[in-house]
Amino acid sequence: MMRIVVDALGTDNRPEPDVAGAVLAAKEFHVDIILVGPIHRIQKELEKHDTTGMNIEILDAPQEIAMSTKAGDVTRGYEKSSMHVGMQLVKDGKADAFVTMGNTGAAMAIATLSTLRRIPGVKRPALTAIYPIYDHPIIVLDIGANADVKPEWLVQFAEMGSIYARSALSYDPPRVATLSIGEEEGKGNQMLAATQALLQKSEINYVGHIEPKEILTQNAEVIVFDGFVGNVFLKTFESTIRYFTNLLRQEVNKSWRAKLGGLLLRPALNSVRSRLDTNAIGGAPLLGVDGIVIIGHGSSNAEGVKSAINQARKAVLGGTVDMLRQHFASKSNTAGTE
Amino acid sequence: MMRIVVDALGTDNRPEPDVAGAVLAAKEFHVDIILVGPIHRIQKELEKHDTTGMNIEILDAPQEIAMSTKAGDVTRGYEKSSMHVGMQLVKDGKADAFVTMGNTGAAMAIATLSTLRRIPGVKRPALTAIYPIYDHPIIVLDIGANADVKPEWLVQFAEMGSIYARSALSYDPPRVATLSIGEEEGKGNQMLAATQALLQKSEINYVGHIEPKEILTQNAEVIVFDGFVGNVFLKTFESTIRYFTNLLRQEVNKSWRAKLGGLLLRPALNSVRSRLDTNAIGGAPLLGVDGIVIIGHGSSNAEGVKSAINQARKAVLGGTVDMLRQHFASKSNTAGTE
């Protein structure tokens, strides 16, 4: 039976959506759940649900990590936090995956430096996001862990993204692309030119550079960029949607005709919002650490937590970590020094 | 009297919107216009308009630059193109500004390498865009001319953007920011750290790093990034809006209720679109070349061309180029080598 550890202190509204999402997942996916966090808060929350027939354990981890806690501070002295205790279970082979909606930087630091650590051969773990572009999921990486990169790291991001997309998103083979800028103005930067040369020699299904508009038109399933550019892409995407809907709201409030139109259109707008919503996907993997770690948005509701657990489940079923280990083990025999 | 040269072969639908926009501008702003391009095509187009009382000249430039023409090809052998002839007029002091909706790379190359050339002291000219964020214009640069940069160049972009925002957009003083990524995941990259250190010592009104979401919430009027990141920001912004409206169209077509809502909402949606539309601003300056060059979208309509001419007019009235010349002349006395 698959065992997934869920951080009960993940979301902004912790532990309510975290626990509710875990119960939904246990029911729908028939997986064993270990809720990790302060035992009394979890028990109290869990009592609100009917968990008949489900296998949901609680593991005490009294220490709390806030959204504002700095990543640099958690690698020492946070051994009793839900993240540390939960990831250690995966490290010790007592669970198959760890899921959290909490502080991304803290999760990254605890995974990389204190518990799971890197898969041998991986230079730098990468943060990822998964988007359902016209309901067709794509994975983008790195989205913020590595602002300054080397071409060799970008190649590893491409390899990790490709393995994830194949094993957990069922693309065979996924199309892997590097994000660049239009020929109109320039031809990308030096880092990308060096990366492209390496990728063209690699075994992955590399389709070349694509532009931002092509990310949003299903031209590839794995998009690679450095963490700075990736974070700018991600945040620009999110804030443009917010900006557009704000402008629309302003205009709708200007006339009765538009208000009525807005009312009639509300279900369609909600449907668009849910298609854009990260809750549909729930979370995305931290790739390169030696175990499955899925990180979701702090704003997730129970449905989002459930979806994140489903991402973890798919990665376990797909054997993602074993494939990554094998890939980098075979590479490290031939690779030079950093 | 102010004299503005307008490229008649700029837009995708050349020369119709270019000529019509020039006529609109001549009428509304009382500026003299010189239309540059193949004389017979312009004459034929101009005959469609009533130009009584306007001062619109035609200057022959028979050579055509396509949108597909490579920037590297235009610096030799294109001396009879509308861009070359038009910019040379500005260079020779026979006109005050040049406006084109044509090939951005070609305009950049002809301005920088064949006609106007750089303002003494400027290391690299920058491409810019102007957005009306909630109807509050901001200028962002570089958006694609310089994919690989040095901190000193970014500082110059900040200075040029600041001078433009002050002289042509009437901010006193404009708030200047560098785009970076959230503290949550990282702290920007090494290039930005070095740039920030220099900007904090400068005379401009530097407000520090901001994130993409803050660009869209009026936290600064001048946003500085390298051309790679700037282009990703710009293209992600544009394609996210297209993606969102496509999703909305799909949902609207799914039910009669939503279709009716969409019909009632159409004026509000058009209003949002026009507030996002580049036609409202028309074009943005190529900064760092020794003269006013405004570049707009190839998809511009006559209204867009008129707005671009208005941007040129504001920069002439504001004395932008003189301010830039003075700034870099005073700097070059104290600056070291590159």
C-alpha cells in the first residue's frame, strides 16, 4: 500500500484544508496517509471528518514553520517541524512521498540540506510548476531555486523535467524546450546558446528554443529556464491574469448592461478561473532531491491539497525517483567534474 | 514648427494606417509631417484624405524593409529605405523625430549603426515599451536589444528611462525600479546585486527591486531589466492576455446563458482591450540613439500611428534628447573605461 506523508501545517488556513484534503485523497485514491504536525491540532481537525475505512495516521511534529520563516534559518533547530519529520520518513523508507502546501524555501532547504539530500550526480535541485495549458499539463523549471545557473545545470533541469513528464505525466516522449526570446529582437543569450549545444547532443526529445507565447500554445511539455527567468515568467503570468480580471471588474461596474452581462457570465468566468487555478494540479515536484516531494500553493483549498497528493501518487506509481537515480548514476560514470 | 518624419512603410497593412495616422496627427497636434516611403504609393494613399490646412510633405524612399528582413542585413545597401532616409533627416537637423511601426530590429540597426548613432557616453541603446497600467503610463526597458548585459549598462538604462519619464511622461521625479524575484525563493541574481549597489549611489530616484506583480500595481514608473528578462516579461504579459481571452471564449461558447452574458459584456470587454491595447500609447522610444526614434507595433491602426506620433511630439516638447546628451556628457568626464 502506498503511504503518503502530508504536512498538516502547510496552507495559509492550516490545518483545516490540509487535513480535509488528506481525507479526500485517502477516500478517492485509497492511499495510506500520515498527517504530520502538532498532534492535538490534527486530532481535533480530523474528528470533523468521517474516516471510516481509511488508513490515516498522525505523527507528532510540534514545531511550526511560518510562511515568513527564512529558508536559511530552518536547516538547524527545526528537527521537530512537520517538514523535517515528514521528509525524514521518506528518507528512512517509511513513506513513499511527502506533500506540503507550506513555505517553499523552507521545504527546499530541509529537503536538500537536512533530510533527503540530492540524488547522487544532481548538481542543483529545481523547483517546478505544472500548468494545465488548455487542460494539457506542462511542467516548467526552474521557477526560483537557482537564479544564477550554468549550462550543465540547465541540461540537468531538462533531464529531470523530461523524466518527470514521462513517468508522472504520461508523455512518451515529452517534448522538451528551452525558453528564449524572439528572433525579431535578438537570439537569446550566451548561457542559452551553450545550453542548446549540450541539449542537442543529449538523449532527450529536445525541440529547441520556444518563446513565451508558445508555452501557452502547447508546443512543448517541459520548459526549461533559469530560476530567475522562470520566476519572472510564473509571476508575470499570475499577475497579468489578476490585472486583466481587475480591469474587467472595473469596466463591469460602469454600467447596468455590463453588470447583467457579468452576472450571466459568472459561471463561465468561474470555469476559466478553475482551469487556470493551481488547485486543479495542486502542486509540483521538487526535482533532484532523493525522494518525492510535492509543493503546492499556500492558498490551496482541500481540493488543491487532494490534487497535490494525487501528483505525489502519480510520481510514486510512475517510479520517478528510481528513474532519476538510474539516469544520474549512469551519467556520473562518464561526467567530468563541475 | 515641429517636424515629425513618419515611416509610410511601417505597419503590417502599410501604407494605409501609417498615412491615415499621420493625417490624424497633423490635424490634432498641428505638427508638420514628412511621410517617407515610395512616393507614388504615398501620394495615392494621401489622396483619400482631406489634408486642407495641414503641412504634410512626401519624401521619396523607394526601398522596402519587410518584417522578415534581418537586422544584420540592413546596415548596408538599404540607404534608400524609408527608415534610413527618415532617420537621416533627423540626423541632419531637418526634422525633430522619426516614427515607425516597422521592423524593430531593422530600426535599431539603422539608427545605431548607419544614421543617428549613439549619444556620446551611452554604452548600449535600449528598446522600450510603455504601458498604461490602470491608465498610469510606465516605461520598461530593455525589452530585447541586449540579452547579455553588464551592471553599468543596466544603470544607463535606468538613467535613460528616468530622463524619458521625466521629460516626456511628466513624472517629477519618476520612481525607478529594477525587476527581481521574490524573497521567498531567492534574492535575485549576481548581476542585479551589482546593479543595485551602483544605483543606490546614483542621483536617480531609485526605489529598489520590485517583483512582476508590482509592475502591474503602479509601484514605479520606470522598470529596468536586461533585454532577455524584459522580452520574457513583455511577451508573457501579451500571451497571457491572449490565453485568458481564448479560455473565456471557449467557455462562453458552451452555453446560451454565457453567450448572452458575453454579448452584454462586449462593450466592457472592448474597453478592457483598449485599455490594454498598445494603440493607446502607440509606440515607445529607442533610447540612447542621438535623436528621437519612436517604434510602434506592426499591427497598429491609424489611431495607434497617431498615438506614436504623439509620443514623439511629447519627447520633442520635453527636450528629451538634449537632457540625455547633457547627462551623458557630464558623466563621461568622470567615467572610466568600459
